[in-house]
Amino acid sequence: MTGRVRLLEGDLLAPIPEPVDVLLANLPYVGQLEQSEMTRDVLDYEPHLALFSGPHGLDLLERLCREVATSGTLKSGGVMLLEIGYQQGVPITKMLQQFWPQASVDCQKDYAGWDRLLRISLS
């Protein structure tokens, strides 16, 4: 079992040396336009670099998906899991369908009933 899981640090796909079966990402997904709606304890505690990704929170998610689609980093039959913002299920699913028309995309809800996890399965 040793060596089956490796944690790599770097800019999105940069440190990944070969195609993988599973990609997990918890990227910043809060839109800068949502900043006024956030509580002070989050804004004062969390680094903004870890929270915000463009006006609608989609910049890094889109960049990652584009890189995965064009790089071959995710093997055929592989799975990518992405944590998303509660209003991002529909726009990200549409974007993913452009990158991978053949992929199965499933949006799962959190305990509050909000879209929170995208599961992309490549066939």
C-alpha cells in the first residue's frame, strides 16, 4: 500500500508528473462580489487569497478544469472532485460540459441543502 497516495504542493497541475485516477481540489471559490455578504469573523480570519477567485469565484476553478481537459492529467475513467460555492453548480456544470461533453457531472448538496461538491467522471 505504500506509495499509492502522494500529496503534492504547487500551482494547480504543475507538480503532477503523470496522469492520475483521482483529483481533489478545494480551491478558493468565493466571488469578490460576495465579500459584502460575508461575516467579519471569516473576512478577518481567513486569508483573502484562500477565499476569493475573481468576481464570481470561478476563476481558479475554470483554470483548473481547462488545464485538466487539455493536459491529459486525469486518466480515462478518472474522477475529479471539486468543492464549489452554493450558487456555482449550474455555471460550472455548463463549463465542464464544454470541456468534457462525454463526462458525467454530478452535483452533491451539503447538510444545509446547498450545492457543494462536484463529481466529474471521465469515461
